[in-house]
Amino acid sequence: MSAAEAGVVTGRRAVATTRPRWSTRLLRSELRLIAGRRRNQMGLLVLASVPIVMAIAVKVSEPEQGRGPDFLSSITSNGLFVPLAALGVEIGMFLPLAIAMLAGDAVAGEANIGTLRYLLTVPVHRTRLLAVKYASLCIGAVVGVMAVALPGAVIGIALFGTGPLTTLSGSQIGPGTAVWRLVLVMLYLASGLAGLAAVGLFISTLTEQPIAASIALLIFTILSWILDAVPQLGWLHPWLIVHEWMAFGDLLRDPIAWESVLRGLFINGAYAVVFWLAAWARFSSKDITS
Amino acid sequence: MSDDAGLAVQTDGLTKRFGQQVAVDAIGLAVPRGAVYGFLGPNGSGKTTTIRMLLGLVEPTAGTRSLLGLPMPERSGEALHRVGSLVEGPAFHPYLSGRSNLARLDAADIRADPRTAGRRIDAALDRVGLLAAAKKRYRAYSLGMRQRLAIAAALLAPRDLLVLDEPTNGLDPQGTREVRTLIGSLASDGTTVLVSSHLLAEVEQICSHLGVMREGRLVAQGTVSEVRGGGPAVVRVRTRQPEAAAVVLSELGVEQVRTAGGEVHGIPGALEPEKIVAALVHAGVGVQGFSVSTASLEDLFVALTGEGFDVSG
């Protein structure tokens, strides 16, 4: 068959079809879908409002020493403590809630409205779909942390300025170093949320009700915090995903106290791997009857 | 290319059990290339489960299946890209527009060329008459528009096989006719079409082949004339004296003689039609009309599926 004939024979398909290749189109589509949803936009606003409210409240009335969350009293000395204080408050519930909403939509949401069957018959390989869904949740975790930290940094610097930052060890670091420390804190907390997102993704493959999946992940988070607060369960604490999350304060010591942070990263990563694999085991063999 | 020879859809002993219930019982579908295959059966007879197994959504309990000569699920990526499908009604993101929904499905296809996406999406929307409503949110679509959008999604890329599950659900008579015309024009381009329906009238005019499901079993399959040939001929007599005519027919040995209004019908078996007319005239029965026909597809469908259009199982 000559090249010209081959062109004629395959011409009809060549217009629309190329070889399968690596592409970020689905991931970009997924991110547009998440970003375009009104509820998610509102969620980002809620996340962003907390540091703003905190900064204004502190500005209006200086807090008494020794009360309130860790960094609240330090806010007046350096604006960068606003995002840190806000992250400390929101990592407890608001940020996990945001991940729970996204994770509920990821698989259960698509199954609920029936779009899952059409994605799979496109076809999208189930492993690839799960990988893209998880990647978008991880990006969601980073964006969620940024939605707290960036407005917090802006309003904090605007209201309180950036002097040298007094670390938890008492020494002072320059503003440039301080920004890097804030970035490290953000990445560390995002890794925790990414580990949680894998749990959420797994739950999302178990049900066709996105709300049920979201609530289940929220219960998982709250239960982890409660168990972490019971001293008699000390043996369990190192295995709870939330146990080392608050260790992000160690990144503000001078020098940085890495031990707890590294342990936290390990647990976050272990949750991510174990639960992603569980999600895969469940999803790759699941009958899609929705 | 051996891939392109033979059957577009082939299953062997395809079975699906959900717990104790057998939804699909060892069926052997054979859809030749270029056919318009009407996949018929009452609601609950296993059509949709079969289609879900064909498309790799549901894993069979037993049996094998292949699409376009490619075994499933081993080569599902290659096969499904050439298959457009509509499964159990339309499903899209409600807060995205029709066009955005199609763009999402196209983005999911690693074999689709992003450079031609816009053109292909518009062409698909145009083909189902939705281009004017492309920017409307899906949630604002009527049921008919939703159904059309689902068909458009099946046409995003050139397909060798279309699997359409109840494509005319929710459409008005005009829309139903448009879908029939669309299927006809796609088939004339050489696309094989498997169209399922529980309403025979919707598909009988366009099908070249039929498969009839009943309670999870494939009870008949073949070309329309083969399936129809399976039914006995029926003689119909239109007359003002139906009782007298019925007596004559019964005496001649016509079976299952029934009277309905001004018409008597029965199954003549090997009896020659001429003799029936002669006997009627001889008995003084005024014959207004006389016909011999094979059973209508409708009659046959009811005969094959038993409970008619009721839900089975």
C-alpha cells in the first residue's frame, strides 16, 4: 500500500484521532470543573475570611497575653503571624472540610449524576481516572492552604508590617527567611491534607452519595482529633494522621526542629499510598451500575 | 486487517449474576458489521446490563465479549474509542453548558486531537440540532435536549459502532422521528448501530437485524426476515358475518380462529389460501377483504417476550 493510499484509508480517522499520548487535558478539565463550581468558590471565600477576621479583631483590640491560639499574641509584632495563626485554626476543621467536599465529588459525585459511566466509556482507564482525581485533590489541598495563607499574609503585612520575625526559640530571623518558613509550613500542611484526601478518595469509591462520602471523611477527621486528645491512647497517637499536623510550629524554631515534621511527612505519605491503593483496588474492579 | 472483519459485537455465554439473581443468562450476541441491530425486550429483561458489560462498566460473571473484533476488556482502550455510546439516559454536569460538557468528555479522551476539539464538538451539536442551545447550562435543557446532547457525545469522534440504549426515551414524536433519521444516516455511512428499546415500533422501521431478550435470555436473533420467518402466517378475513366465517375457517382446520370486530383471523398452517376463499364464498359468507401475512413484528414480539411490555423479573 502506497503512502497516498494509506492516507486515503486512514484519512477519516486521522482528522480526529491521534495516538494515545500523555496529556494534561483531563487534569485541566477536572480543575476547571472544581474551580467553576459555585460552592467551591464560596468555600475558598470562607477559608480566606478567617485570617482577615482574625487580623482585624487583633488590630481593633489587642489580645491579653497567654490566651488564644499560639500565634495570636505574636501577630502584632509581625504580620506573617496572621497566616500562621489562621492556618493553625483552620487545619483543625475548615481545611479538612474543604477536602471532604472535593473528595465527595471526585468519584461518588460523578457516580451520583451518572457522568462516571460516560467518562469510563470515553474511554478513560480507571487507574488514570483515579490518578487524575487524586492529583486534582492534591492541587485542591495546596490551593486551600494558599487561600488561607495568602490573604492572611497580605492583610497581616498591611496591618502590622514585617519586622524581623521572633521564632518560637526566641531568636530573630529576617523577613526573607520568614517567608520561606511560611512556605514550608504551607507545604507541610498541604501534605497532611493530601494524605487525608487519599482517605476521602477511597471513601468516595465506596458510595454513590457525595454528601455521605464528605460526612464520612469529616467524621474520620474529627475522630482522629478526638483519639489524639485521649492520653490513654498514647500508643495509637503516632499512627493518627492528624497527630503531627500541629508540629508545623517546629518549622518556626531556630534551627528548625525536623524530627516531628519528618515523622508527620512520613505518616501523611503512608496514608496517601495506602488509601490510594485501597481506592484503586476497590475502583478498578467495581461494577459501575449508576 | 483482521480487526475489521466479522462481527462488530460478539458475545459468547455472556452471563451476569447479581447475588442470586441472574440478570443476563449465557447470551451469544452476534451483530454483523454495518447492521442496525434492534436489541429488544421488556424493561428489566437484561438489555442494559448486557450493554454495560459490552462497554466494560460491569464485569461479567462468565463468558467472553468482543467489540469490533477486539477482546474486552483486554483491548478496551482501542475498542471503546471507536464506540459511541448512550447508556441508560443522558448524564452530564448540570451547571456546565452543553458545549462545556462535551469539551470535558473530549478532554478525557487521550486519543482525541485537542486541535480539532472545537470543530468536532460543534459538528456533533449541529448534527443533533443543539448548536443554538450550546451555551445554555445543561440544567436548563428539556429532557429531549438532554437526550440529544447524549447522542452528540456519542458522535464526538468518528465511530465504527454506536451503542444506543433507549435513545428515544423522553423525546416527542417529532424528536423520535429525527433520532430514527439520524440513526439511518449514520448507518448509511457504514457505522454499525446497536439500538436497544422496549418499544418495538420505535426501531422496527430502521433495523436490519433483531435480537430479542426475555428474562435475561436471548430468545431470538437474526435478520428481521429471519426473526419474522420464525412466526406462522396469519389469514385475515374482513366480513359482515364474522361468526359464519369463523365457523367455516374452523371447519377447514384453521387454528386459533379469533373474531375481532368485523375481522376473523387464524393460522391456516399448510392450508392453501385459495381454498379458504372458495369455502367462504361457497358458504355464502360475503368477503370484503382477505389477506395472508406473516405475524406482525408486534405480535411476534409479544409472543417471544410473553408478558408483553410488562416488567419481567
